[in-house]
Amino acid sequence: MREYSIAAIPADGIGPEVIAAGVQALESLQKRLGDVKFNVETFDWGSAYYRKHGVMMPADGLATLKKFAAIYFGAVGAPDVPDHITLWGLRLPICQGFDQYANVRPTRILPGITSPLRNVGPGDLDWVIVRENSEGEYAGCGGRVHRGLPEEVGTEVAIFTRVGVQRIMRYAFKLAQSRPRKFLTVVTKSNAQRHGMVMWDEIADEVSKEFPDVTWDKMLVDAMTVRMTLKPQSLDTIVATNLHADILSDLAGALAGSLGVAPTANIDPERRFPSMFEPIHGSAPDIAGQGIANPIGAILSVAMLLRYSLGLEKEAQAVEAAVRKVLDAEDIGGYGFRTKDLGGDKSTEGVGDKIVEVLKTML
């Protein structure tokens, strides 16, 4: 019996609804395989915990999580708690505390989903965005002085270190090397940000020499939004700073048809600490509790968890195949099950149940 321990943190908004669907997929895999056991322990940390205790998670939260093989995260954010408190109280301490410096966001147009881009379908948009996840604009360096006075000053200092840029650049080049096209685009803003971003460009050039079989190019972040929209076929693997990739990956999800289908992995490539997996859509408090949230991003995050943290490649592929079949009404045996964000009328639970039903036939 192969046993794996997974910490589930559903947290806020639609997080509990979509995480429940992902856990259901894990339970289905466990029953189907017979020799695998997923020990999922759920933690009630988040905004509700904050309202009771004044903190988003306990002081020993990281020590508690460290023993798990992987972390499965829902979403953070609530209308009555300031966003900087929810983010810096839960998600960022986990990412930074466990040095999950590679945020990996695959984006593709799935069968049965219509992109808002004209004449673009499955295969035309198939990207992986690598986001530096430990420093940059979200390093937390800065402050405010003379609060409330006319001369009040707020600073947010972007921190870029050679070791931080080198390691994310090597990760991105290795990832590009593993993909069929072996092509990487490095995104900066080095025309205006002449220190940290120029260093990014220089280090990209240095690291590229270690990967002679990888073709690469550079884009300024503003021009990158145009390229993503007008020439999606020209891109494959993308690497950018914490802030730039955060923005670009949301655009990528929208171009692929919905943020609801996009998964994320926050990875410690050295495997010193557990990595964390989550959908990118956020807490969506406006639809929380209505049963209409799309669970696919959370379920595809399960596939990433199986692949990256547990080494269960065959099982990850089965989850992805089940998702494709449930979405695709054109496929023989396909179902065309879609939630409201994809133009359908199925519930969160309905789509999750159908994926589990199909998953049973995949292994």
C-alpha cells in the first residue's frame, strides 16, 4: 500500500466547494487503484478562522504543514477582511516559508471550450507560464511613514537577487527543454526598470548557454499582452517576475476561455518542503455557496499534485483525460458538461460527479 499525506486548506469563498470536488476525485482514484491511499487532513484556516482568532492560521501552521507530502489549497479572500491581511496571513507565508519559488501555471484551450480569440482552438494556445514566486514585487520589502499626513509616503520595493533569478531561469529553461517545441519567452520591463529587470535579461542570457537546444526570445511585458492576444501560437513556455506573471497568467486563463479551468502549482523544486497546488480563480465571494463555481481548475490542480509531488504520472493523465471527456460534447462518448462560466448550466457538484464517474473508466 502506497500512502500519501495531503493537507487540504479550502479557506474562503468558493474554495470549500471546489476543493471538495478535488478530494472526491482523489477518493475515486484511491478506490479504483486499490494499492494507493490518500490521507487527506483538512484545516479550517482562512478568513473565518481570522474572525475568531485574529490570525489566518496558527503560529505553528508551517510546522504542522511541513510533515505533509503536498498541500491542496482552495482560495483566500473575503469582502470583510482586507486583502493584504488574507494574502499575507495565509497563502504567501506558505509559499515563502516553504520556498516554493516556482509557480507553474499551464494554460491551454480544452476541448469543448470556446476561446474569446477569433479562429483559435485547442492546440493553438498551449502555454506554461513560470512565475518567480519568492521575491520581486511581492517580497514584502517597503513601508509607510507619516501616516495620514499630506506628506505620507508608501514604498513597495521589488527585490531581485542573482540566486533568485538564476534558479527560476534554470527552472524555466529546463521546463522548456522538456516540452516538444523547446521554446522559452523571457518577459521583463527592462526599458523602464533599468536595474532589476536588466539583471533579469543578463542572467537569462547567461543561463541560456547551459541549454543550447532551447530557443528563446525576450518581450517587454506590455508588448507581451499584445502577443498573447494576437499571436498565441507563437508562444510556448514563458517566464516572468512575480507581479508580471501574476497578471499575464490571469490574461492567459481568460484567453483560454475561463479562469475556472486553470490550475497552479507552487513548487519547491529541491523538494525540501511540500509544494502547494491550487486553482487560480480566487475566492469569488459573489458566487460562493451557490453551487455554480467551476471545479475543473481545482481538479486539474489535483492532477498537478499527483504528477509533481507524488510521482503518479499515469494517474495525473487519467484525471486530465476525464476532464477533457466531460467537457467535450463533440467527442464520441463525450458529455459536454459545463458550468455557467463556460456557457453551461451544470452545478459544481454535477461536473465534479461526472468527472469522477468518467475517471473510474480511465484506469
